[in-house]
Amino acid sequence: MAAQAAASVQIPADAVKHVVQEGETLYGICMEQYHSMAQIPQICAWNGLADENHISVGQELYLPAK
């Protein structure tokens, strides 16, 4: 489902693909990568996430470049 939603959204060429690991949350990924939660709405839009609290191990997410 995320792939279909992401396909309809323009994802920049410099976006970084991240594979969700055991124990990761979107909040944790954002704090580690950007030291901020400001990118969460963009990440949700790019990846078709209706709920930022529901990501799965092995899920591929497009993240903004740093």
C-alpha cells in the first residue's frame, strides 16, 4: 500500500531509502537523522503513512536528504 501511495507523490531524486529495523520508530529515526521531528509529516506523505506510529520491520521508507 505504501508503494502505491508513494508512487502518486513526487519523491525527490536525493531522497534516502531507509529500511526499518527492529525497535525503530519514526520518532526515533527522525531524532537520529535530523535531531528534530519536523520531517515526520513529509515522511508520512512520501510513504503513504496514515499513522506515524505504525511502521513495520523491513518496511522501506523514503527520507529527506540531510
